Amino acid sequence: TAALRTDLARVLDELERSDARAAVVQCEGSTFFSGADIGEFDGPPREEEYHRLFGRLESLPIPVVAAMHGTVLGGGLELALACHYRVAAPGTRLGFPEVTLGIIPGAGGTQRLPRLVGVEAALELVTGGRPVDAGRALELGLIDRIADGDPAAAALAYARELLAQGGGPRRTGEMTAAPADAGVYDQARARAAKQLRGRQAPLTAIQAIEAATRLSLDDGLRYETELVNQAKQSTESKALIHLF
């Protein structure tokens, strides 16, 4: 929500002025961030606000660890990708359901995800719209550890371990997404046509993910923004959001 983004920006202000050696992002309650406020979808574009906020988080000069539990979806997972390391509790579900709403991830998901896990895994996660569990996320490289017990405590222990080893920030946006063969994209399009018949959003997501292999992060974010705002204006998106 807008209020929570304001609070996060305030915390980033404090961190940038502090002598903190590491940071852990955690959520109280039953779940980590499970998406952007859908009530904002009909309003003015918010992507630039997310890009600035997540860019500041990623740019912190200290290691930042996400401590995740519950359902880490959409904008919540995009925030986690802007962190440098990720820990998840057993049973955590992580994914990008945007295509089921006729849109694509719009806060960096299509650009950071392939840089972290590769194009094929990114296509699987984004075009299918189905979340994966913590075990699969670990296999894909989406998370670094599955917590043994409380995820916040595990993330804090991990941060202390990183500091003891001299580990600093590991920025997803600075990684390189290796290009994939044309056949990989053809298979993704065929899979999307079968699973989500008649939908344009998965095909748009494929365009965005492919762009991550040839554009800088900044250019890729601009392209992602262009695509997601086009998708938001579609009849497909308006109908699916209404149904949701």
C-alpha cells in the first residue's frame, strides 16, 4: 500500500544515515508481502515509485536479507528480489500470479528474476502464474536458505554469518541474464497457449523476460513499465481484475 511504501522509504532514510552493518526485512502476521495494493491498479502508474524504492533497497552498502513466510507473491517477491539474500520458512509459497490478472510483474520482476535464476526458470514462474514452495525455490536459486524455525531469526543469523565471512551486498540487478535459445521462448509460448488459452499477458511477459538478457537493468525496467501499463489498459486485464 502507499502508506507502507512511505514507511519503507522512511526506514531506508534511517538506514542510509546509520552505522548499521546489515539489515533484515521481515513482516509481522501470517505472511510476508503478498502483492501490491490491487486497489491502485485503476489509478495513475506506480511503477516508477516501486523502482525508486526497490532501487534504494538494492543499493544499500550493507547486506540485506529478506526473511519470508506465508505467500510471497507479485510485488512482495519483487521486493525480496531487491534484497541481497533470501531466507524462507518451510511451507512458504513464492510466485508471480500477475498473468492471471491479465498483467505482468511491474516492479522489476521480469528483469531481476531471470538475472537470478535464469531465463527458463523465470519463464516457468512468470508465464504460468503458479507459485512454488520453498524447496523448489531453493533448487531454482530463488532463495538461499530454508529457515530452521523462525525465518526472522534465521535471517538474522545468516546476516551475522555473512558479516563474519566478509560478505557484502549481492545485488540481483547487477547480475547478467544469459541469453536463451529461441526454442526456449517457443516452448514457453506453446505452454502459455495451452494453459491460458487466448491470453495475451503471458506472451507479453515472455517479451519482458527476453529483454532482460539484452538490456541494462534501467533500460529493462523502462521497457517492463511500458509493457505493464499497456497490459493494464487491456480488456483482458480489466475483466480479470474485476473477476478477482
